Amino acid sequence: MKEDGNPIGRAVARRLPRYLPSLVVFVGGTAGLVVADAVIARLGTAVEVEAWVALKALVMLAGAIALGGLEQIILREPYHAPRLARWAAINLTAVAAVTAAGAYFLNFYRIPSAAFLAIFGFGASAIAASFLRSRLHLFSAQTARDGWKLLLLFAVWPVWHVAGLPLQWLLVLSLAAAIAIAVSLPRGAGDRPLVQHQHDARSYAGAMRAGFPFLMSATGLAVGSYGELFLIRTFGTPEVIHGYFQAVILFAYPSVMLNAFVGHMLGPEIRQSPAAASAFMRRSRAWLAAAAIGIPVAVLIFGRVAEAVAFPDNHAPWWLALLLSATGGLRIAYIPASLFIGILGDGDQLRRIMSRYFVAALATLPVCAGLVAAGVPVAAAVALTGLAHWLFRAAIGWTMTARIIDDHAR
């Protein structure tokens, strides 16, 4: 029977009105954080930018893994959500305290109270978002998850640059305010929990075992997305950090925003219509390959134009812009593979690929350290490490995705 056009695209368009309010918060928050970063890079001193990069690296890395994957079990086992949320909060408190203390003693970030509160707030937003999303309160869930980014955007210039409130406390206040707003929003017709997935949520040990694959996934993705901030802060001087952060904003973050949008929109449709999604992927491989090449070229051109306007006195070298744009292309190529594996892969496939991603994430620090020790400039070492990491993720992901698509074609 002839395949009927593009069912995935029509399904996305049909469901768009329902998802539109949460999508606005999601896209606005993702873009807002990039704009806030650009404001900080443009108006901040090298020391201020160094501190912001260090805090953001801690929050995005520790905050993503501190819950032990339990935020995903909350989403899948809503009837056990109160108990799971308490266990997740215990994990979060312990990891935030250890991370803040370690960062202080290692001279990575010297304000432990701000580090603890920011990591805890970021993790708490994930707990609240999972709880609300499990009951189909999509707008409230997205507000808990991404509302702080919009608040930060609107406050960064008047509250930080004009009024002088330090960035770390502005971040903490934005996280707390977003959670408070999310839980206060009217949510319409009562709770309607999603169907349970039969994970073991009756004991802490069982819940942690169920959450471990999600922990590995979160660790790998957090390192892939924000590990370069950790690396550049670890090995770079304030001036090098400032320049690299500016280049990341211009030549990497546009691809990150696009990836997030595509994943947010296509994920539910792949879950609802796996056969149609597999057919669509088989027909569209050439277009996806063209997008993986064409979009980074467009990002490179856009970045250069934006750089001339926003940072006229501080241009990134061409080699750095090219490396970061190429990494963005790999991010784009990886997203469809990630969605298919996460939604359609069986348990054994998920464990195998997540373990590989986890090992690759752990390898980034020694690889970058080796390049720096070999005399490679710090910015180049960090960019090359990121490129290699995403090349590995894309290659492994697409190899397994091709098998999953072939299985659905039989």
C-alpha cells in the first residue's frame, strides 16, 4: 500500500495547538538563556564571565545527574510520585552539598552557598516538572522546567547590570520564582495521571535501579551539552574562558536551540506512531543529511553576522567558529537517533548504548587534559574534545537507529 505523504509532519501540526502554550515557554526559555548568556558575555568582565561559566557548568552537570534518574521514574510512575520525590530530594541535597564543597576546595567556584542553592533549585525544578507532566499539566510543567530562563533574561540587565545584584543570586532567585509560579498556576480539570510503566518504585533501591539507565543518559547528554564549559573553566584563563564562551554562544548554541525544539516536537509523535516514523526516516535520510550539513553552514554565517553586531571588538578565530559549527551539525544529526533509541529501543539496546555514552562522557576530561599537555591551545583542545564526543555519539546512535528502523520495516 502506498505510504500516505508525511504523517509525522501532519501529526505535529494537528497537536500543535494543544502543546502551543508549553512550547512557547520551552522555546522562549531556551532562546532566553542564550540571550542572557550573550548579555553577560557582552557586559561582564572576564572575571565575572569566568564565575558565571563555572556556576553554569556546575548547575547543568551536577543538577542533571543529582536526581539519579528518579525524575524520569516520577514521570512514569505517577501514583508513587510523592515517595519518589522525597527520595529524589534526598539525592539532590547530598549531591548539591558535595559538589558545592568540592568546587570550593578545588578552587573551581568559590561561593559554596550559591552553588548549593543553584544546583538544588535546578534539580527541584526537574522534580516539579516531572510531577506536573505526569498528570498532563503541560504548561505548569514547562514553567517549572524552563520558566527560570525567561525570568533570568528579563532580569539580567536591570537587576544585575544596573542594580548590581550578583549573577549567582539572580540565578537562585529565578529558579525559586519559576517553581513557585508553576505550582501556583491554575491547572484546570483535576489530576489525570499517565498510565504506569511498572517500574519498581516501592523501595529506594528498586527505584534507583530503575532510574540508573536514565542517570547514564542524563550524564552523557549533560556532558555533551555543557561539558565544554567545565573543561574551559578547568584549563583556561579568564580571558580564554571569556572568548570561548562568546564563541559558544554564537556558533554552538543556535544548534542546541534547534535540537531542543526538534526533540520536543517529534518525541511524542515517534512514541505514538513508531511505524510511520520509521517509514518517514527511511524516506528522508538524504534530507536529514543535507540538513546536518546546511544548518551548520547557516549557523556559521549567522554567527559571524551576529558577532560583528554584538561583539565588534572581539572576534573568534575562524578555526574555532568552524569547529563549533561542525559540532553543531553532529548535534543535529544525533537528535533523530536519540529519539528513536530512547522511545523504540528495547531494554538491552538502551543499556548498551547508554553505557557507551556514559564511558564517552567520562573520557572527555582525560582526553582534553592530554591535548592540553601535548601543547594544543586550550580553546582548541576543548573544541576538539567536544567534536570527537559528538562524532562518537552520532555514529553509535545512528548505527543502532538503522537497526531499529529495519526491524520496524519487517
